[in-house]
Amino acid sequence: MTTTTTPPETAREAPPETRASDNAVVKGAGRVVDFVDQRITASNWLKRNIRKVFPDHWSFLLGEIALFSLILIILSGVFLTLWFKPSMAHITYEGAYIPLRGVGLSEAYASTLELSFEVRGGLLMRQVHHWATLVFIAAMSAHMLRIFFTGAFRKPRELNWLVGLSLLVLGITNGFTGYSLPDDLLSGTGLRIIEGGMLAIPVVGTYLSFFIFGGEYPGDDIISRLYPIHILLVPGLILALVALHLMLLWYQKHTQYPGAGKSDRNVVGYPFFPVYVAKAGGFQFIVWGFIFLMAATIQINPVWFWGPYDPSQVTAGTQPDWYVGFLDGALRVMPAWGIDILGHELALSVLIPAVILPGLILTPLALYPWIEQKVTGDTREHHVLDRPRNMPVRTGLGVGFIVFYILLWIAGGNDFFATILEIPVNWISRFLQFSIILGPPLAFWVTKRICLGLQRRDREKVLHGRESGIIVVSPDGEFSERHQPLEHGDAYALTAHDRIEPIEPGPATDASGVPNPAYKKERRRARLSRFYFGDVIQKPTREEMEQAHHNGHGELESGAHEEHPGDQVTTR
């Protein structure tokens, strides 16, 4: 970095009045800072934390995208709140949208049309709010996947994993409640599906539906009840959990990817101020600009096309927002099962996909940090992330879950695909039913084999070096490729993970022949451990690396592979 200094003879001094005003501003700011510091003693905290080091990696931006999207959701939501009327009172529309003039509809739907066609910037703000919500949930989902695949949920971050999962659930919940507020035909269909799921709950389903909707569906209260949930309750919980998430992140320090000089006892990166403050500030406006660009150019949820909600009408060929599409797909592909219990019909075709399935998904996700800890027996603190290939079973489970989710999401548009492909919808549904059963295990197996192959390749790189592209032809016609040694940082990154051996159960009896009461439990745990780590390609030991070095592998630059007379060297 170079600097240029003005020569003394050409430098101009500022006028005295300018210097005096500058000094007054500085003194005034200093007095304000002193006033605040004397009462909350913030300077000591700032001195300790403002230079806190954070690691740098592109995947860490996923969490920032979610945070900046949330801020935009709040700002645009405040704007929409000024005009939206959360009422199901019936009126005759006389607004600017001519095709619906004279049509009876609710005040909620009429105020949404007013926002779209009469309020300056209202349609842009509606679309910004909607797109920001989709980006928020997508960024949180990708962020959670990054945490899962890299093992960032391990001790001491189990609590933050639960906080993140709760934020994702609350984001989906708030997105759906906002999606339901306009009282158009599409959102009303979504509420009808939710009401059907409530009715499928044994014993309390009917009471729950009547309580939420204020009587028999659709009732007169659902919009006015969803509104405070959407703008107060759930956002308040989200903001509280975001604050807790950031506090835990700050206190526990940020995880980092393996590399030279990085360990569980340090953090290698850049200081929070000024580097990350500047980067995050610029990135925030990039995210906002991208969302505004989508909102200005890509139409989403044109409620005037759907018309007001009418319970007697059923929409076909429609899909909800992507984040709840998997539930719609589960309802569509679930067989028409039902059982009769004491004269009461239990609709399993609705109960399982709408009520039980979300619990079956969320419960293992919430408990997974402790499940893996139980399998590995590892209770240490971890601040260096795993490479997904080094945990093939975990990575396979994650990919299997993604395939399961995507197949359910595709099933949510089975009628759409049937129309486009001109295939009977029943054929598509049957294919998806088999795919949902067979696809995730197949994805798990393929992913695991890929990870093991990558582990084997990493092991070969560490022992023999990187392919150089130089082919040597010996006098007897044999071809061989020379290898060049890895850089120290690359070799360290490939060997920074632990060697994890499968756990073996203890003896069934002790030396005196007394049975071990915990033997069955230990044997089950050993089976799980073998399932996780039985096929893992272990990184080379120090002895193996020294032996490979002694044999001359990876010594292209040091001349260990000297050409013999008659050798021909070619490059590719």
C-alpha cells in the first residue's frame, strides 16, 4: 500500500473557523461517549470484543443472508401493516381493479388489492415482503444443512442447533400465516388443508378447529386471529431466538474449516471491526438489492387473479410456497388409508402426512447431536469443522433426507406434471410412492460410496502426492506418472480430522464369570458404531507417511525420481 503526502510548501491549512467547528464536533461526540460509558461502562466491553476474530469462508454468508432478509421482512412488513385490514367483514369492492368491481369480498382481500393498485409502492413492498420471506427460509435451510454436514452442531453448540431448528420452524409458520392473510382463493385453499389436518386429530381435532376458526369453517375470526400471530407473536419469538443465537455464537466463538495453524484452541481469521463490519455492511445491501430486483421483475402471488376465497370452490393446478410444498406432496401421495375405531373413522391418509410426518422429521433432527455423540462416545468440544467426506454416514443421511424432501416437494405438483407430460396423474403418484420409499436409501448408499472414494483419494494424495501430469516411459516400455508433494497447508487440511475406530462391546462376563448387565446395551452401541465408522478409510499414520517419504513418493521437486538413462519424459 502506498501513500502520497502533499509537500509542505503546497499544503493548505484549513481556515480557523473550520478547525474550530471540527474540534467542537469532536468534543461534543466525546462528551456523549463519556456520558454513556460512565453509566453502562461499555468501553471495556468494546475494547475486549470489537477486535474479536472471525474465520472467513463463503458458506458462512448463508447465515448473513438469512439475517439481512429478516431485517427486510420486518421493514417491509411495517409498511404493509399501515394499510392492511385484518377483517373478514363482507363488503362490496369499489376499488381500482375493474374486473372485481361490484364483487362481494372481505376487507382483508380489499385492502390487499388497495395495497397492490392504489398505494404508491404498495405492490413493490408486497413482493419484497414475499420474496424476502422465501429467501429467508431458503437461507436458513441451507445454513442448517451446512451446519449438519460439517458437524457444527457438536459440543458445545447443541443448544444453538436447537435454536436454529426452532428459527426454521417459526419462519415456516410465520410465512404460512402471512400467506393466508389476503383471504384470496389460493390462501383459503391452504387454510382448508390445515383445517382438514386438524379434523384428522383424534378426539380433540373438531374442538381445535372450532376454537381456531371461531366456529364452523371458515368462520369469521381466522384472519383477525392470524394477524397478531403473524406480526407480533412469532416475530417476537424469532427476534428473541436470533438474539440468543448471536449471543451463543459470540460467546462460543465461530467454527472454522480445517487448515494449517487452525485448531480447537484458536481462531484464524479477520477482526470483527473494521473488516467484518465493512464486509457485512456491503453484503447487506447486495442482498437487499437482489431481493428488490426480484420483487421488481418477477411477479409472485398475484392475488387479483385468484379472486376472493369461496369455500365452495376448489382450485386445481396450484401449489403453495415451496417451504410447505412437501406437506402438500405427502398428502397427495399418501394412500387412502383409514381405520374404524368404535364407530369413529380415523383418516390415516390425512393424519400421517399432515400431523405425524412433521413430528417424525423434526424429532430426529432435534436429537441428532446427542445421537451422534452417543454413537461416537466423543464428549470433547469441537471448533474445527468436519469435511463431509470424512463422515460418510452422516453425509449419506443428510443427502437421503434431502432426496426424501425433494420427492415430496415434487409430489406436491403431481397434477401439474401430469398435465405437462400428458401422463395419468395416478401413474406419477404411484411412481413417487415407490421413489419416496426407495430413493432415500439409494441416495444414502451412493453418497456413502462417493465419500469413501474421496477419502481413499485423499489418502493417496497424502502418501504419494498430487498428480503432476508428467509421464515417464522406462526403457522396457512401462508408463508411470510422477507425483509432486502437497503443500504443507493442503496436507494438513487432508489429515486434520481424527482417526475414529468403531467401538467394541465389553466382555459378556467378567473374570469371575458374572454376566455384564450392560452387555446388550454396549453391543447395540457397537453395532451403531460399526454402521457409522466400519467402512471409513482412515487417514495415514505418521509411520505410513514416513515410509512413503522414504520410498520416494511425492519427491518430484527434490529429485528423488531421477531419470534413468533411456527414460523418455512427456507431459500431458
